[in-house]
Amino acid sequence: VLAVAPNYIEALFLKAQILWKGYRDSAAAKKCLMHVIKVEPDKEAPFHRWSLSLYKEMAEYERSRHRLLYNKQ
């Protein structure tokens, strides 16, 4: 779908979810989420809000993981 319609926000969001929840590939997932936010600038639109929420979830996970790794040393 994204090869034909690279700005299709539903597919971009789904790809981000798969990359994050399935593969823990935060860099690629964040790239998709930022694309959604760029394509859908309306902050009240569902995919914009969901993208921000998932982005924050990933950032918090990475911060907590970093704290755990740092405290073990």
C-alpha cells in the first residue's frame, strides 16, 4: 500500500505499530510516526494524536530501559 500511496496515514501508523510492537525497531517506527504527524498536521485528528501517543510510549520505554541498564553497572 505504501509503495503506491506513501502518505496513507493509516498504513503508516500500522507500519509503525508493527515495527515497534513486533520488532522493537524504534528508529524505523519513529520515522513512520513523524511522517504521519507531518502528513496530518491537525493536532486533533485521531492518527495525529495516536502517533504522538505511541511516540511518547516508545520514548518512555527507552528512557526506562536506559535507566535499568545504567543502574546495573
